[in-house]
Amino acid sequence: MLKLSVVIPAHNEESLIGETLTVVHKALLAENIDHELVVINDNSKDDTENILAKLSQQINTLTYYTNPGPHGFGYAVRYGLERFTGDCVAVMMADLSDDPADLIHFYRTMIAENVDCVFGSRFIKGGKIYDYPRIKLWINRTANMIIRVCLGIRYNDTTNAFKLYKRSAIEGVKPFLAPHFNLTIELPLKAIVRGYSYKILPNSWRNREATKSNLDIREMGSRYLFILLYVLIEKFFTKGDFKKKW
């Protein structure tokens, strides 16, 4: 059995973090899965940290850190990926937009098929999305199509943050470069290009945003493009220098 770590970045999540941690913990406990919940409090200005302090007294598998900076989604996840103690690690969102049942399915599949990574896709048979904003959905599908064509891969939901990696895969894709949401494509694309084995499974995603997103499409687009270009250069010009050592 592998010990499962779940890294959860949290920025101003006082309204949802308690429910998320309680539901995920109960689901993993019911399946007798050895686990830890690693929450990274990332520059929260609300009551998130106090809630985490209280929950850590109730949930014995919960560990939380406060990221001293720099801040941002990618930095917060990277902070957690440097500190988890499990044999494998999943990245989940703090608002419970990801389904714990999918996490359990990913974990069981990783063990049964002995793969290095399990990637979620909301856009294959069995995948589901609920209340996905129309404009964001169009941008998502366009971005993923560009990534697939450029790299010649079959995975159609690279921007999906919900993925599971063995510790060896995480170590193998270092050093991390992306400071923001572009980390969601850096990790899987590096894993694929460097020869780590993976399985693609359907997962569901539910929009539970409590606040309006202030995502700057042009700014994030350039960051995603940077990672894509980096991976393309690695794939075609490094002669396998970073490939998984079998």
C-alpha cells in the first residue's frame, strides 16, 4: 500500500475549506487509505488559518503550512510538493470542486496498474462538468487542443489541476518553473516528455467558486505559452537528458 498525500492550496477559503477537508478525510478513512492532508495557506486575509488550526485538532492526518511567499497558486502547490511525506501525491482544490471518489479511483488505479501518474480528464467518456462558465470552457478547450497538437499527445485536459503522481515522478520533473496556474501543465507535460508512465481516467468537476475570479486571460496565456515552449524545447533538443532513468 502507498501512503497518499493530498496537497491543497488555500487562499481565502474560509467558507469551504472545512467542508472540503472533512469530506475528503472521511472518504479516505472509509477506504482505509493511509493518507495525509497537506494544506498550504497562501496569503489568506480571511479566517482560513484559524479554521485550519481548529481542524488540525480534529483531523489527525491534517498538516497545514502558511506559505511565507512568494504567493500564488503555483508557489503554494510547490511549497506543498516540497513537504509532503507520502509515496504518492495528489493536487486538489480547496473548494471541493474535485470529487473524493475520483481521488480514490485514481489511487486504486495507480496501485493496480503500477503507473507513475494518473491524470484526470473531464472531457472523455465518464467525465463530467457542472456549471463551467462558457467563456472559460471555450478557452480551456482551445488551450488543450493547442497543447495536444504541439506535443502530439492524446491527453485532452492538461490544464486540469486534479492529478496523482508517485513521489519518484515528482522528483523527476524538478526543478519546478511555473509560479501560477501554469504549474497545472508543467507537471504532466514534463512527466510525459521525460518518459513517466501514466493513465488517463475520467473525473468530474463542479464549479463552486465563492468569489468572482480575477484571472487575467492575456497574462495567464503568456505563462502557459512559456511552459509549453519550454517543454517543446526539452522534447526536441535535449536528446533525452532528462528522461526517466529506468
